[in-house]
Amino acid sequence: MVLPLHYNCSSHKKTMNFQTHTCANGLRIILLPSPSSVIFCGFAVKAGSRNELPGEEGLAHFCEHLSFKGTHRRTAVQIINALEGVGGELNAFTNKEDTVYYAATTSEHFRQAVDVLADIVFCSEYPQHEVEKESEVVCDEIESYEDSPAELIFDEFENLLFAGHPLGHNILGTSERVRQYTSADAHRFTSRYYQPDNCIFFASGKLELSKVVRLVERAITASEKASSSVVAPSVQLDQLPASPVVSHRNTHQSHVMMGARAFHADDPRRWALYLLNNMLGGPSMNSRLNLSLRERNALVYTVESSMVAYSDAGAWSVYFASDSHDVQRCCRLVRRELQRLMQSPLSELQLNRAKQQLRGQLTIAADNREQFTLDNARNFLHRHTEKSLTDLLAHIDALTAHELQNVACTVFDDKRMLTLIYD
């Protein structure tokens, strides 16, 4: 899970694995030393779609795209070639609460990676002619989601779940809105949030913290600005629809999501839900929902459950696709599995098996250096803490059957559940 860290602007700090430093301008730096000569590094910005003001829907994601379209030092083509020309990778993504720009390169090109990353994050110019071109690219991305009901339903479900709050709206925005944005809009949004004290720089590889600090500070010195960030609105939510919401999409299969609001990222109950979620619809073929809907009854090809924990809200959901005439039967089977967890606690054998499976999955997942680095960067950005596999496993091991049953009764209650159906 996480370990508390305390910062001092003039000194380095060490945790069990990570080395950290806070610069005079407020930028935090986190390094995970590794014997590998492959470096993963980047900037994480504490600004996502929930930070958009009314009328700015999709702007955080659009700014991410535009940041690659030219600075006062580099053209868009030069940005593309800066790392990819030497075999590296440069990429970015936008979430509800953050935007991350990152690179993968060899240690000999780390200096170059820091320079180009700092350039696109802090010195992008968002030229109007590039805005006009890139808006069509983003609109194509939006339309590709419209053609994929299995992906689109997740966005619409969360919009219903967090109705009336920026956490709900689609990260990409709408084509109509995106085509209206200008260079001035991009400058306005990034001037609010793309500030050193609202970002972190993260790196993993065969590096020394002193060198990382020196290179990063040198790269962003010329771009320092006064911070003028706007605090994202706290979650105030409307009542959920009491009956299923049906959207007629003329799809070949019916796509269904069932779920409820859940726990925020600092709520201790999220660990119990994490284990319950893995048991119900995690990635393994022996998940309860997969065994029920697919293996025993052959009603679906895919069924999965997922959870997300934001800084002040959370969500849990189940997704499946089936023939239209099987939807109600599938929903009954899902509810039956939820009821089983609500009605009686797990046996000691069931609990131990569930813990053992999740421990193995987490240990294997942590071996993916790139994803582990990105996950830790986002955790550090929002909570000033590192993500410790040892602590995470300890939280899982400490869970009791009664804790799981109590959380199941809280989250899986029919009165709290929302259902969305595409047919």
C-alpha cells in the first residue's frame, strides 16, 4: 500500500525503495533505482478531466495531445524524433485526476528524455494551426469510442454514477466541444495546472538521485511560472436512478453494466472491496462471475468486475455482453453471486485461497517495471507516498471474513445498485 513521507525543500529523503527530493519551486522528484539500463521517466501533472470548468469538457485530454505539437525550441516532428529516433518511446495519457507524460529510453539518452519531456510539459506553444489539425484527430478518437459499445458503456455508466459532477463526464469530451477550442484555451488550462508545484518528475533505472535532480532542475529553470491552479470541486452527487437505464444502440449483443458508488482512495474499506472484486470478476478464469455466467451457463464470452478509487469518491461495477434474451438471466446470476457474499462470511479455506490468489497476481504484476513505475508516480503525485508491495500484501493478509461481508453488504445492496443496458 503506502508509506508516509515528509519533505524538506533543501534535502533528499529516502524510503525503503524510493529516493525523493523536493525542489525550491515545489516540484517533487521520485527515483526508484534499478540495475537496469532501461529508464522509465516522466512528469505527472495533477490535472485531469475533473479539473475542467463548465464548458471545458475534454480540454485536459486535448491539451495532452497539443503538448506534442511544438514548443519554442522544437517542432512537432522534432519532438517525435527526439527519442524515437534513438529507439526510445515518448507517450502520454489523461485520466480523471491526472495527466502523465512519460518516456522509455536507455540510460545514455536519459538527459535527452528529461529535456524533451520538460520542453513539452512546460514550454508548449499550442499553435492555432496545430489546434485545428489535432482537433480532427481527437474527434476521430471520440468517434472510435462511439463505434465500440464495450468501451463507451463504461463512460456512460460513470456519467450516470457521478451525475452532476466533473468526475462523471467523458475524458475525451464531445466532437462539437473539441472543435471549438483554440490556442488560448490550451494556454489558459495549462497555465492553471502545468506548474512545477503541481507536478512530480519520476524515474526508474540505473540512475543517481543527484544527477536526476540536476538535470531536471536545469531543464525546467527557464519555464518556471507563478502558480495559479484552481482547486477541483468536491464530490456532491445526485440520487441514482432507481430502475435500469436502457439505451437503444442497435448493437448485435446487449452490453450491461451493474454497479454502485464505492470508497475513495484513503478509505480503509477499499482493501476488502479490492479482494471481493478480484474474487468476483478479476482476471482469472476461476472468478465467481466467470464460472457462473460463462463456464456453467455459456451465456457470455466476457464478464468482468472493476473498481476505481478517486481522491474523494469511488466506484465498483460489473460488465458483461450477452444475447438480448439472456440479459435478465445474467443479471439474476450476478445478483446471486453478490447475495452469497452478503448473506454469509467466507469460510477460512475460501478466504485463504482468495488471499493467496491475489498475492500471486500482485507479485507478478509488480514485476512489470514500466506499469509499476507509472502506478507509483500517480500514487506519489496525489498522496505524497510510495506504493509498497509489502504493505499492500500486509493489508490483504489482515482482512477478515466479517470485514468482507460488511463491505459486501454496503456496496452490493440492491438499493444502491445502478444498471445500464445497451440494446
